[in-house]
Amino acid sequence: MQALFDPAAYAVKPLDQAAMAQCRAHWDQVAKPLNSLGQLEDVVARMAGLLGTAQVQAQGKCVLVLCADNGVVAEGVTQTDASVTAAVALSIARGTGNINQMARVAGAQVIPVDVGMLTEVDHPAVLNRKLRRGTGNIAQGPAMSRQEARAMVQVGIDLARQRVQAGDKLIATGEMGIGNTTTASALAALLLDQPVEKMTGRGAGLSGAGLQRKIAAIRRAIQVNQPDPGDPLDALAKLGGFDIAAMAGVFLGGAAMGVPVVVDGFISSAAALVAQRLCPACRQAMLASHVSREPAGAMMLQALGLTPIIHAGMALGEGTGAVALMPLIDMALAVYHQGSSFEGIQVAAYQPQQP
């Protein structure tokens, strides 16, 4: 399968192996057992490779919350109606949302973006990047046209580039959109070639009957639309949502700018998988924050070759899981930059041992 977004065209440079080697050598001089901070050491090394320097910093953090509505809500696949999307988006814009509280602790700026909500949110904090109000009902036809899918991916690419140009060194992905666990499950089932029922969970608290409606709607969506699993843009246009499309673009844009992008939960993982299928090289910029409790959460990350750091049974969305990783990165960087060295405490350094 040929990538639709050429890595060369998007300037996705290989990881700087020299910077990564210098980073790991520095870790080995910090007064602690070798590799004793585990995946946190790996994250800092990955950031060194992306940023091209062993002097890794994470000042300048943001979470892009992509907000959109999904026509499949008409199939009774959610506990609440589409009006909740705009209500939560307004709360986020006002700084009172769940993600705002966590981001405040993490030192990250929250940026809500309307990429396809049915209801206009009149607040200056909301960026308007919508093509139209909501997607089509995937159980009856495509979510969007191929041209719209490509255009919304480009919106995400541009958002990531703008944030990096504004000084951000770490971008978290978030979303808000009633019905988006249905679109994410549909994409997961198609792209991973798995049974729909295995990839579909209860989302925000569906009953047993609601879960069966959700599974049936996804099956109809795949049957009606006949998406091509070998063509990720076709899959995205027929089964996805504007939020997932824009998030896929954020992963592409972050990779092109050499800045790490944090994968949040299930919906974010679906977007990451679409991005990776569009441009395999962009995977190097992805950092997995946590594993969602949605049934397909772990499978999506495994397909991406990403190992989550946080195992907390989270399924809130909005970017909360991604933001939860940020303080851990900050703590790792504090040890990396300020921790005592073996030389400083006059102790012999640990040496690698044969197993």
C-alpha cells in the first residue's frame, strides 16, 4: 500500500540517532540503576530524536480538543443526544471542563476547535475550522466526501504546525463529539480486520440493548459504504468523523514539524491509526499516554507498535489521558536535567550486566 501523504512531502525526518544516543548516555550517568525509570527514559530519548537535541525540554504544551458531531447518533447508539457536544465544548472554552482542570495542573494550554459541531458555540476561545455542521449517518451512507476528508486532515496538519510555530514542544490530542466511539469502532474493525462486536464497547455507558444497536449500526455502515481497508482516506470518509480526520492531521503535522504528539484514548488511537496508514513515518512522533478501557483500546495501540505508560481504566476523552502523561514527562525531565550524577556523589556508575 502506497502512503497517500508522502513523508518527503511533509518533511518527516528520521529520528536523530546521535541525539538519542547522547540522551541515553546522559541517562546512564544519572545516579540511579540503569533504565530504572523505564518507559519514561524511552519517552525522553524519543523526544531527543524528534527534537534533534539531547537537551530535551517540554516547555510549551497544549491539548487540541477537536469537537464535532456525528450523524450516526440518529441510530440510537448513544445515551445522550448531540446537544451535549456543544455544551461540553462551551464548558471547555470557558475553562471549566474536565480537561481544563487537568491541563491546568499539567501546565498545558487547552484549545477547543470546532471542526464540525451542529451547534455554533459563541465563545472567542473556540477556533472555527468546520467545513459543515456534522457528518452524515454512516449507517445510511458516507460520513463525508473524500474531498472533505482530505480537507479536514489538512486542517489538523495546519493546527499542529501553528502550535509548533507558537512555541509548543508537546501536543496532546483530545476530542469531544457524541457518537465518536461508534465511528472509531467502525474504523478499528475495518482497518484491523476484526469482528465488529470485538471492537465495539459501551462508550459513555450504553445499556445492553444500546450496545446491540451500536454493533448493528456499524455492521450496516460497513455493508452500505463498502469502504476499502487498503485506502485509509476512503475508510475515513465513509466511516469516520470530522474530529477523527482532524486528529489524524494533527499527528501528521506534528511529525512533519518534529514535535511529539500524545495519543489520548480510543478515538485518538483510531485517528493515530488512520494517520499511520496515510504516512507510516508519522508513527515516530506518537507517544501513547494510556490504554482505554474500550475493548479495542489495547489492540489499536498494539497495531501501532505503541506501549502505553498509564493503566488506569480511563475512558473520559477530551484529551484527559494524554494530559495525564505530561506531569510524568516533566518529572522525568527534572531527573534527567537536575538529578545527581554518579560523579557528583562519588559513586561508581552502574554497568550493564549479562543476564
